[in-house]
Amino acid sequence: FDAESGLTVSKLDWCSYEEEEVCVYPPDVVIGSDLVYSPDIIPGLINVLETCIKKARVEAIYLVNMLRNLETYSLFQTLLRERLLGAGDSSRGDYRIE
């Protein structure tokens, strides 16, 4: 915690986290970089993002990824759309892939 700015930065292992970790101190914003590198970690990443959106009511998620493997990135996009960007579901907010 930085008293001057009021910001707190937390590390989160999305492959082995408890919902309470996200919900007790809910983030306003989630920032991640280079997270989509292995198909094995994609379901865990999607689960933690879903918890942030549905339970912690995070305001924004910013993810920046390098395209390493088209198949892995396609899996990420597919699960992201299916689980978090449901078409016509306005309760999910204004989330988009760019």
C-alpha cells in the first residue's frame, strides 16, 4: 500500500487462488501482461477474471499479450467470449477484446 497515492498492488496466482483473496479486498482494476502463453493456464486465468467481474465487481481489466501461439490465443479468446463476454448479456458490462 502506498499512503501517498492510495494505491495497492497485489500479486495473484490464478492457478491456485481462493475466491476470498479477490473478494475480501476487491480490485478496482486488473492489469496483466504476457499471460496467454500456455493452454494449461487459460482456464485458471478465465476463472479468476470471471471472479473479478462477477463477485468483486472490478471496473476494468487490461491485458496485453504477445501472440506466441495462435492455437493458445484462440482458446483464450473463445473462453473469454463464452464465459465473460456473453452476447446480449448487459449485466456483464462493457467488456471487449481489442
